[in-house]
Amino acid sequence: MKRASFIDIGTNTALLLIADLDPVNNRIIPVLHRQTIVRLGKNVDEQKIIDHAAMQRLIQCMLDFKELSKEHKAERIVASGTSALRDAKNRMEIVDEVVMASGIVIKTLSGEEEAALTFTGAIAGMENVPERFTVIDIGGGSTEISMGDMACLDQSISLDIGSVRLTERLFSDQPPSETEFYAAKEEIDRMFTGNLEPFFAGREHVFGVAGTLTTIAKLVSGQKEFDPAKIHNYPLHYNQVRQLLEELKSLTIEQIIGKGVPEGRADVITMGTLILRQFMRLLGVQEITVSIQGLRYGMALKELQQLQGENSNIL
């Protein structure tokens, strides 16, 4: 048994999973979950630079996660960066500063690597997984869609449509004007058109991961507090998403916060919901199963497989 920490550094949120890896029984046993809204990707879409303030937020988050890892006796920390780091011209400077300040080495994943790890992580440890399924991850900077089965990933794409990126680009305020909302819908449709066709084969069983999906599930289920046990495997229906979007697009940020959305996500949840609505509408998806897992679990599964390989070599 090996205990390790896995950190997913996204455009909006940094997520920590501390887990015990059991190579004998092929299990990932969660010990601790944490999330911090860092907004690393603030203005990255326009400027292609992660600014000093965002870097300092990231460094502080990594120091906090390192301390938690130490408290829980994690033997190793694995950290991955996604869309914001992919886009930033100064990503190597950011990575170097984080290493110097915290000792944590961040690997920047390609969109394809992110999609593949998210695909395996979304269903890790689940029972009765469908023979063929699709996974969608709506992030702050990009959206990854992948399809396959338990043995093989057949198809994956990474698109530069994310809740932070498109909110900064297309909304001047919340609520957005009708013109801005329509322009956002048109841009999302343009990005999806021509890319979704291969995924019609896996539209009957779709899993959704990351903060946009879990926040939407919390809102439509009427939960006051976020309860991972109630969100994991939650069946999210198209009509619920459509009705929630109709409500969100007319609310101020303060009103959205009043509904229970965290302050750092309240300004981008409308766009995230619009991305999800258009994905479901264009692909004809009536229901998505929400998973609280994702990239971190894919990273943990990869580490577990490496551990199993080391053990087999010893034997």
C-alpha cells in the first residue's frame, strides 16, 4: 500500500486527492479531497500570460496542499497542469517559481493526455460500467470529450471552450445581454460542430466530471451543502440543465452566490451550463451521470499501474 497526493491544476480550480494505492487489490482508496479556486487562467485567453497575482495564488495553494500531504503522510506528490498552463507563454517561469517555492514539480498535460487520464479516472472503481461510454470534462479553459470502453480509449478531443475562457471573451457582465448570450451559444455551436460526430456512438452512456458538472448537480438536486456521496452518480437530465440555464442567465453574481454557488465559480457557472446544454442538445444526450472523479483519479490510476509493474518486477 502506498499513499500519494494527486493535484489537478486547472484554469479556475486546483484539486487535491490524497489516496492509498492498493496494488494487490487494484484499488484507489481516497483519504482526503480538497479544492481551492485559484483562477490561474485569469486573462490568459487574451494575454497568453499568467500574471504575478495568479502565480502567487498558485504558489500559496501548492504550499497548502504540500502541508496537507505532509500531515497525511503522503509519500509522493504528483501535480498536473491543464489548459491555463498549456496556453501561457510564461508557463516555464511559473513552473520554475512553484518548484522553488514549494518543491512541487508540475507537468503540463497536452489536451490529449488530459482527456485520456480523465476518461479512465471518471469511472475508476465504479461497478456496472457500460460497455461503451463517453466522458465530458468542462473546465475553465477547455472541454475534453472522450469515448471508449474499460479496455480502450477510442476517440478523444480537447476544445478551447471553457467557462472562464468564454466568459472573459464574450460576457461583459452577469447577467449577460441577450446579444452576448446568443453570441456565446453560436461560438459554442461552431466549436462543437464537426467535432461531435464521432461521439454519437457513445451518447447513450455519458459521464460528466469537474466543477461545472458537480455544481449543476448540486443546484438542480436542491442540496444546501455539497455532499460528494449524493453528487457521485447523480443522473442529470437535459430538461434540468435547460431549466437551470434559463434561470442563471437572468441572475446577478450575488444572486447566484445566494443559490449556493461558490464566489469563485459564480461568475462563470452560466457559461459552463450553456456549454453543457449545447453539448447535450447537439449530441442528443438526455441524461449524464455525474462523477466526482476525473483527472486526479486518472493520475492515481496511472501511479497504481506503475506500482503494480514495480511489484511484478520484484516478484
